Amino acid sequence: MQRNFSEEDLFAEVEALGGDGFDGADEDDALLDDIDDFDDDIAQEDAAEEFEQELHRRAAAEKKEKKKRKDELFGPSVDDIFGRGGDDDDAEENSNAEIDAVLDPKSRKKPPKKRRGKKKYKMPPHMAALVGEANMAFANGEDAKALEHLLRVIQECPNAPEPYMTVGLIYEDRKQPDQAVEYLMIAAHLLGRDAPLWKRCANMWRELKDERRALYCYNKAIKFYEPKAGASHDFDSLWQRIQLYKNLGEHKKCADALNALLKLRPNDPDAIKELARVYHMSEQLDKAEQTLKDSFDRMKTAIDAHDPTVVMDLDVINMLAEIQISAHHFDEASNTIHWAQNNFHETPETPFPMDLTVNYGLSQLFLGKRISAQQTFEKLLASDPAEYYDLFWAVAAAYAEMEDHVIALKFYLPLLTFESTNTAPLWALIARSYRASGDTRRAAEFYEKVFESMHDAESCCALTEIYSELEEHQKGIDLVRRFLDWRQQQKTHNAEQEIAQVPLTEEEVRVTARMARFYFQIGQYETFVEIVQPIIIDPDLRFHRRRRRVKTKKPAMEEEDAQPDPDVVIPDAPAAEPTRRSILEIIGVDEYIYLFVATVRSLVWLRRPVEAHQVMKVCFVFVTTEGPDNLIPKETQRRLRYFAGQVALRAGDSARADRHFRDLILKDPFNTSLWNHFFIASQRMGTPLLSSRFAMRVGEKNPDCLPARLMVGHFHHLARSYRVALAEYLPSYIRNPNNPTVTLSIGIAYLNHAMSRTLGDRNYTVMQAFAFIFRYGDLTGWTQEALYNVGRAFHHLDLLPFAINMYERALQASPLREKAPMRQA
């Protein structure tokens, strides 16, 4: 094993051998050679080790130098400067973390270890001198020269913040804020924690209407704010950020920021009211009411305790009362305003606010205390409508909701004297009130003004209904023609301007349906079809909301030998629903069925059966498809299917009619009318064999079903299988001996069977035939139809005298019944 020696050890070895050191020249040369060789070996090992360490040091230094050169070359990225990248998200997360820390101090995370900040960038002396020249040029008004020097500095020293700052000031002095704020943003990123500069950038972005970037800068300003004496937080930036959240529609973040602000300022009335507004905008009325209620309770407690530092905030009381009324908490609203009235020191100079007075009257009105409400509203009627027009409107709407339209008009009509309120919406409300109160003439006058102003479908429909009530149908027809012409002009204009056609709104669909009903009632079927057909077959309106079925598996059981459970269907996982409602939800199922049935009938009356059949197919499939918004009773579906079968027969689609009547027969096999239509459809299809098999299956399942047995017999009769036909007819006769149809069928079958060549005794068969035929006549009372059928039987056997006698008696008989007994003839 090799041993390592130091220099002291070597000298000790030499001295032990009796030498005087290395200075002696007369020592043994062999020993000196050995020492030199050993020293060379040690030097080589040390050199190798030092070389390896040097390589590691150089690699680390090169890596560090590369990173430094990259940072100095590129500086902050564009996304960092303009808040479009990860820093924006980091700022949002930091701001949200600040809010969460204020709302819940326990959730505050431990602060990370402080990292050493960036060293301030030091420009070369010649560049610093150039910046000084630029500043002097800018101070002397030489903007161009200053910009030239500064842009050169930026090119040479991109990480120096001073030139960016000065360029931003130059552009700001030139009234070019869009370019100024970009350079100031770069300077802010380079400086890092300069909160005033971030706030300045935020204000500039807000003036430029770029609220998203302004929000980013405010987050930075709040994050880097350094507390000062008497100002622990930058409340101005906090408020500005809250307003930006509100403007951007981020109500949740806005509410969180306001709650954080209220933790810092628990009794800030502006923050409380703003928080209530945000909750109201986000349709969280319960939270808005609770926020205001808490503030009101604190104020009420302090005022009842005669605290001189607390002043009654009437805005909070009014907002709370309005929300309580909108939430139908009328008792609470009344009590709130009543307390305010009792504790308010009213003087001629400072009367009790009219808003609170009206809200008190509204709460009394909805509580059923009409006399108290009317006494309260007398103060409003005595005031100037121009100053309180919104209160007049609110009271009128409340009375209209209570269906007291006469009093509602007392508050609506004063608003007609002002140009700002004398508009179409007010005319429409007045027209509704007049119509509800029974004054249709005055209602028509205001509806005409609305139609001339807006050309809307609702006023047109209302006017047509009024004209129909007044029996002035021609006025209604002319009005609808004007409306349709105007709509066609709009479509033509949109097509010329290449404007996309906007689908009908729900209100337009409802109004169009009402207008179409008016035309159907007055017998204008062509116009009715033209108006209603587009909406009942519109594919954008014909859909059903469905719930998708998701298959999941139950977790395996704990036992090792347990078998896994089969798939379990979970039906309550909702699928994505369309944002638009279907026509069944808009106008109702009953109204839709009425419209499409009326459309089909109108097309049939207009001798357009094929088109009627197409509409019937589309609408029938839609209304009979199962869906959560389609709850049509089974009886209604059965009637619609019967109607669809009849329309299909008229249009020549016998196959579809056959399917409809088969479905109906399976559910009601004893209905003779269904079997008659089924027989007609099968005859037109030319498939008697298939139809007879269907009738046989129905007869086997229902042995007492007379129509099925007769239908099977008829099909065999047509196939000239008279014996088989009689085998079906005779059991039916035994069960129904007084049925004229059965006896006539048996008689005709015997009569045709008598004409067979293979029959042995024809005379006996003929006698049997006429026995049943005359039995048929007796059962029918020898009506004109019965006389004609008996005459046809005699005519079939060439017994012309008897046939002529029957035909004459049929001509003389009443179409309903012949009173004279036919036996005597």
C-alpha cells in the first residue's frame, strides 16, 4: 500500500539517515534521486486534481455568465410588460391571496424567504452622460434631440429604467398617452417595486379605456405598496380595483375585494352600499339584504343608544327597503321605514325623503292595506312628476300588478306631459291599463301610437285582437299587411347589406302565434298559413331538452372473492342544454297543437293535401317525441295519430296511414272506425294478405273482437274463399245476432258461394243467402240503403222484377228510414 508523505516527513527521513539536509553535496546520490522521483509523483497527482476542479469552476461560471448575458440582453418580456402572460396571473393570484388573508387570517401562508433583490443597473459613464444630455434637451424643449439620445441609450443599455421613464414623459408631454404608458410600463417592470409608478400606469390605462391592463397595474401597485405613517394601505388603489372588477363583470372578485376592504374598515358606508349593489347585480338578493340588514342593525342599535357619533344613513335604509320589497318581505320593509320615520327629525328644510315614503306606501299596498297606501301616495301626487317620474312609474306598475288599472292610470297619465317619458314604452303600459279597465277605444289609440313608433309585433297583435273585439276586421287585416310588408322590407335590407338574419325572439314567436290565430278565426286561411307555418316547422324551435344517461361502475367490494357489480345507470347527470327555449316552452303545448292542426286543416281546405301531409309529419313526430317539456296526454296523442292517418290517406301516403291505424288498432281493437280506415289503406296499398294476417293476430288476442273477425272474413271474401269467409262470419253472428253488418256479410257470402260451379245444392244456398239478407233489412228498419242492397242482391241473380221493385221503393223511401214493412212487398 502506497504511503503519502509531506515535506516535513521527507526532511525528517533525511535527517534520520544522518545527512545535513539538501544543502549537502556529498550525500548519497541514490537517496536524492529517490526523493526527487517521489516528489514528482506527488506533484503530478496534485496537478490532476487541480485541473479537474478548474474544469468544474469554469463550467459553473460559464453557465452563470450565459444566464446573466441572457437577462441583460432581453430584459423583461413583452408579456411581463403588458400583463399578458404569467405575471398577470401571478398578480391576480397575489391579489386574491391578499384578499383571502384579510378575510381569513388563519389561512395566511408563511411568507417565503426573502430573495436578494436585483442590483440597480449601472450604466457605463458615457451612456450616463448621454442620458444627462437628453434630460437637458428635454428640459429645453428639444424633444426630438432628447428622443434620439434616449433611443440610442435604450439600444445600448436595454435594462436601464431611466431612459424609458424619460421617453414616457416626452410622449406624455406630446399628448400621446398610448405610447407614453408603454414606455412607463417598461420602466415600472425594470424598477420592480415602484408602487407610485404602477399606479400612474394604471390611471393612464384607465383613461385609455383599457380596464384589463389598468387592473393589472393596480394589482402591482397594491402589492408593492409600502405602508407609511397614517396610511397602512393604499385605499385609493383598492377602490379603483373594486370599480374595475365591477365594470368587467367579475362580481365574485369584486365582492371578495369589498369584503376584504370591510375587514380593514368595518363600518365604511360606501363599501357596504357598494357590496350590496354588487350582490344585487349578481342576483344574490339574500346576501345583499343580509349585508344591508347588518349595517342597519348596527346603526339602529347605536341610534337607539343615543350615540352622537352615528348618523342615520337614509341611503342604506332605502336600499334595504327596496330589496325587501323585491324579495316580497313587505312586513320587514314596512317596519324598517317606520323606524326611520320615527327617528328622523323632519323640518321644512329637510323633509323625509320621497323615496322612502313611496316604498312605505308600496309595502302597505302589497300587504293589502290599500287605504294607508293611498294616503301615502297622495303626497306623491301633490309633488312634481318631473322630479319623481321614476316613483310615479313604480307606483303605477304596482297598481297594475294588483290589477287596479284605474288607479294605475292616475300615475301613468301625468308622465305624458314630459318629453323624456312620453315614449312608446309608456304608451304601451297605458294601452294595457285602458284595455284591462274596459276602454278598448282608448287602448286602440295608444296601441296605434306604439305601432307607428316601433312597428313591433306585440302592438300589432294587440291591435288586431282589439279590432276583432270591435268587429272591425278590415282594420286588423290592413294592419297586419302593413306589419308584414315592413318585416319583408327589413329582411330585404338585411340581405342587401349582407347582415345575418337574427332568429325570432320568444316574444315575437308568441305574438306571431296570436296574430295567426286571429286570421284563422276570421277565415283568412291563406294568410294564416303564411304567418304560422314558418314558426311551427322551424328546426331551431323544435327540440326537446334531454338528460343524458351516464354509465359508471360501483367500487369493488372489500371481500377478495366478491364479484364486481354490473354497470349502474345514473339518469340524473344533466346534459348541456340549449340556451334557447323550444316552441313548446314558449307558447305552450296546447297552443302549438292548436296551431299545427289548424294549419293542416287550412291546407286541406285550400286543396293542398300533400303540403298538409308534410306539415303533419314534421309536427306529429315533434309533439309525440318524449321529453321533459312535452307532457301530452295519451288520449291527445291518440287523436293526433288518428288525424295524421286521415291526412295521410288524403295525400295518398297509404303506407304511413296503414302504420298509424295499426298502432291505434292495437290500443283500441274494438273501434270500428279505425278498422274501416285500416281496410281502406290496405286496399290502396294492394297488400290484403299482410293486412289479413295482422287482423288474424288481433283476433287471436281478442276473441270477442268483432271488427277483427269481420276484417279477416272480408279479406277471404275478396280472395273468393267463401267457405273460409263464412267460417269467420258465422261465429260472429252467434255472438252478435242483431248486428246488421254481420248478417249482410253472411248473406252476400252465401250469395257469391251459390254462384260456384262445384256447389251441389245452389237453391238451398240461395235461400240461406236471402234469409240473412232479409234479416239484415229487418234489423236496419228497411232504410233506403237496405232497400238498395236487397235490390242489388236480386239484380245479381238476374231476378229483375224483384230488383226493379226494390230500386223503386228505395227511390221513394226517405234517406233515413222506410216506415212500410218490406215483407209485404
